[in-house]
Amino acid sequence: MQQLTHHDIVRLLGDMNDHSIVEILETGANMEQLEEAAAWLAGENDVMGDARLPLEGTAARVYDILIRDIELARQAEAER
């Protein structure tokens, strides 16, 4: 599979800060892994209930980056 580009990430996830995009690119994630992390972020992992597999590897690292950014944005908003 092809490696992700900046454009791929923004197209799927929307505007993000460049630092986070670089972090995602540095994971070596492919589109499938990015889509998997995005699905978990959107809560789509709940569809499978207890049968779902845990998020692992590169997709888990991408998910961690995305969750961290959401938490930082929430903290910044709360401080306003």
C-alpha cells in the first residue's frame, strides 16, 4: 500500500495542525490504518460490540495522536 500524504490526512480528517500531520506521516501509516483510526475516533468500533478487535500497531499510534489533539483542544477551550 502507498504511504499517506498530507493531502490524504486532511481529506479524511479535516484541518489539523501541521505538527500532528507530520507525526502521523512519521508513523508510516497507510490509508487503511488511517481509516481504521478515524473509525475508532468516530466511535464506529462500537458497531461490532464485544466481537471487535482492539486497535493495534500503527493504527493505534495514529489514534493516540488524534486523541491527544482532541484533548489539547478541549483543555485550551476550557481555559478560555
